Amino acid sequence: MAAEMRKELELDIEARIVVDLSIADDRVDSLVREHENLIKEEVRADELGTVEDGHRKTWDVEGTEMEIAIAPVAPTQTSN
């Protein structure tokens, strides 16, 4: 899912992102939250948090509706 969304945004596979998840099933949401670190590692996300103006899509995952939004992490500026 995240890989397809990266492609739609023309993001490099290694680009760091923020992922926002909204899961209709409380049990599945709880399981996802238990494995946040693994999910962040797998999708190369710096955080699971709120995405205001990202790419948003609704998915049906084995009968559970999930809304996923991704946005690239803003590059940090370095001062010279």
C-alpha cells in the first residue's frame, strides 16, 4: 500500500515519510498500534502521526477499511 502510494507521489523508495492511519476496526487498530515500530521500519516512516495535506487513500484490507495518508518528511535546513 505505502509503496503504491509512494509511486503515485513519485517519491523515491528511500524517501522518509509520515504515515497517518485511520482503521475502522478497533481490534485491528490496536494490533497495528502494538507494532508501530515495525510498521515504521517497513514503510520507511519517521513517524505515525497526523498528515494534513498528504496523499490519502482508502483501502480494504481483508474486509477492514483503512484510510492511509502519507506525506514526505520536510527536509531539515542546516545553517552555514
